[in-house]
Amino acid sequence: MAAAPPVHAPRRIAWERRTTMPLVVLGVAFIVAYSVYVLTPSIPRGPDTVLFWTLVLAWLVFVADVTVRIVLTPKGARWAFVRSHPIDVLSALVPVFRAFRVLTLLHAVPYLQRRSGAAVRANIVIYAASYAIVFVYFIALATLQAERYAEGATITTFGDAIWWAIVTIATVGYGDMYPVTTEGRFYAVFLMAGGVVIVGTASATIISYINERVSQVRQHRVHLDPETGLPRPEAEGGFIADAADVELGDGEAGSGEPGR
């Protein structure tokens, strides 16, 4: 069965272009506010504080943004939009995904829109590192908030939470620290699943890069003269022939004869 053609939503696209930077700024403000909220429990956090309203405003704006984008999507494609933008939808429901929402907006940065080989590799590294760092940091924060005052808790400081998150995502799991609350265990399952994805993706990317480099080196060396280190005169076609022409001087292209 043929796949349905993509549905164009110019109104939604126009909305996304106008709101990208404000959402990035608000997302960063949320990251800072949530960090302060969890890491400094002694400061005031009631309805009359800036901290409280920053968190509430971020939540309301993310809910409004997802709702508007769904409404601006043609009716027949709304469910497809929801299924293809899980982080955007979850950012309106779960606090940790609001940080990921900021990362999904990085694609709008002009530098990250380049399509050269070096730029693509740089994008992969930037995205992977950003997601891994934010993922570990926010899961640690959320788990600390859930575990800090629980009876029998072993994760009671931010240092404990970071240590637990790192050894868990690395699939080591020493067992010295573990969540005891239902919410904390939910975050642990989420962290373990994310760890498998992050470690697997990183391994595949590194192996792919190494294989590419080895292939390039082998392809280059097989056409070199072992005595001179220069391209063989009999090399034919494509890049190797061009390289030979450059090395051999001003003679006829591909003839293998030095220029006069």
C-alpha cells in the first residue's frame, strides 16, 4: 500500500517560524528555573515568586504552542502530526520534555542547516552530545525531586542523582543507589531505555566514521606507487586520474606523460 503524500500546512509553518526564538528563550528560562526549584529547596517558591510564575508560564506556553500547531494543521493530518512530534506533545505534559523541546528547535539555527559532509557530522555530534547531557541532567533533577524526602531513599543529593544517572545510562548499575518511589522508578526505566539508545547510536556513529576513514585510506593507497608515493601513471578514471594529471604536470590529461 502506497504511503500517503505529505500534507502541506503553510499556516502552521508560518506560526513555527515566528515562535521558534521566543520558545527557545522561554525553554532556557524554564531549565534555569526548574534547576533552581530542585537544587535550592530553601528559597521561597510560592505563588508570589518569580520562580513559580516562570515555571507556570513555560508550561502554559508549551501547551498553547502545541494546541495552536495542531489546530493549524489540516484536519486529515492532525493525528499524523501528533504521532510525528512526540517530544513537542509530551513537553506540554511532562517537565523533562520541555528541555528536549529546546533541543528540537536547534534545527532552526542557520549554522546547523548546512549540508556539507563536515557540517552533517558536526550536527550529529552536537545533537547527540546535547541530548545526552540534557537527558542525564534532567532525569537526575526529576529523580532527586521525587526521592529526596522519601523513606529509605538513597538518592538525597544532586551528586547522588548525577552519579546514579550516569552509571545507569552507561548500563553499569552498581546498585549502591536506586529509586524507592514509583515516580523515581518510572524515571529509572525511562533513563535505562534512553541509555540503550544513546550508547547504541554513539557506537554506530563511531564505527561508521572509522569504516569510512579506513575505506578512504585503502582506496587512496591502492593507487599509489610504493617507491615514489605518487599516483600510478596507469590509474584510470575519476578522482585518481585527475590526481595523476595534477602530479604529472602539463602533459595530456590521462596520458601519463610529463609535460614538455
